[in-house]
Amino acid sequence: MNTDQSINLQALSRFLTEKESTFLFLVLSFLLAVVMVVFVQPVGVLDFVSGSGALSPLALVALMTVGGYATVALSRMLLLIVGSRVHLPFHALAVWMSVELILCVAVASLMAWSIGGGGAVRLAPLAGDILLGNIAVFLMPNVIAFQWFRLRETRAELVSLRRKLTTGAAPAADQSINFYDKGGRLSFSTRLQNVLYIEAADNYANIHYVNGDKEDTFILHNSLKDIEKEFSGMGLMRCHRGYMVNVSNVKLMRKEKGGLVLELAVAAKTIPVSKSYSSAVTAHFSSEGTQEISAV
């Protein structure tokens, strides 16, 4: 697999597990499903169920569309929950999407088959038509939502590059570091040495920093993913799906039963290191001479 393919697959993985992109997809697919049912009307499906069951063909199509859409919506909500806790590689997401499509078609087909006359309806051809309808309804919203997602990522990368070109090299520990919200507005500024760690909180990030002689927290309306892009190589390092850490404030790294953890020189806090970031974190602190202690 070449570099461009790898980048595209990584972008797809981020897209499928991001809350804003998921909600945009669900809204667009709902609107398209309504248009299909009211104005287009899936003729193939109507041919299978016409004249069978207590409901009119159009009401039956609307009902099974609701069932299929609800299946997809529940699947995407569950994916957001799982994706917020564990890192899902692209092959796992591909399996998830395949199972989601199968379940959606199965639910809609069984609803049409049972309500529309049971044995009087041929299930296999009906499922085939419903499969084609699902591809038509969900393909375009996915493409539109993904393009919107990529435009946002590109904009964030351009904003980050512009700031880096403006500020020059990475700030020294006693220099100021600026945090911007999703709209690109300056929200918080402090010295780099004051930043302890940053913790993800959905579409927000909690910046834990030293304020005088105590630890304080600033809630920034921006994602940890965008903060990582902006400050990559500037003293703040991603070590976990939910954490970034100021490398200059790490006292030691040690191995526990659950994996690697980082102890801060300031604040009584241990930061977990997930498996997907362990190689990069270990390489960095090994070169810096940070102590690693094996588990007892």
C-alpha cells in the first residue's frame, strides 16, 4: 500500500469515528430517504408488496425505510461510543460497515416481508432491491460528509501551517503558547512550561496548566486531534486517544500491568500511554533520557 492510500484510509477512519461527521451523514441520509420515499418511490419494492398486507404499499415502504434508517443510526451511535474508547483500525471499520449494511437490509426486508404478506412476498428478490435502495440512499450522504470532513481537516492544517510560519521555530519553555478554538479565535495563552497535559472531552479539550502555585484547567472549544496537528513537534506530544502531554514536564516513564504510564514532575497525575502511541513515546523519551521502570 502506497503513502497516499494509507493517508486516505487513515482519513476514512477518522471520518467514521468523528461525532460531527456522523451527525452530518445521518441528517443528509434522513433527508434523502424522505425524498426517495415521497417523490421517487422505490418502484421495484412496491412491485413486490403491492396488494399484500393491511398497509398501503407507500406506507409499508415508509415503515421499512424508518426501520432501516434506525438500524444505521444506532450502528453509528454505537461506533462513536466504541471509537471514543478504543482505536479501531480501518479493517475493523470496514467489517463494521459491512455488518451495518447487512443488518439494515435484513431489518427492512423482514419488515416488508412480514407486514406485506409474509409468504406471499418473495424475500430474496425483495432484499436485492432493498440493498440497491440502501446503497443509493447512503452513498451520496457519505461522500458529501466525507468531503466536508476533508475540507475541515485541510483548513485546520493550513491554519496550523500559517501560525507556524508566522511564529517560526517551536517556542522555548519560557515562551508563550497560544490555543485557538474551532473558529480560529485565540482563546487561551500561557507559557509552554506551564502546560502539564491536555485531556480530550468530546469536541472540547481540558488544558491542565500551572497557575501560580496551583493547578488550573481551561476548557477549550477544540478537539484534541486539531490541537495535535497544530503543536506537533512543539513540545506537546500525543500519548493516548484522550491525552497529550508536555514532554518537558514528564518526570519518568514506567511500565505497569495495563501498559506504559507517564509521571509528571508537577501535579500528582499519571498519564496513560496507549499501544498505538507507545512506540513513538518510548522512542522520544529514550532519546531524551527519561527513566523507564519495569513493572514489579
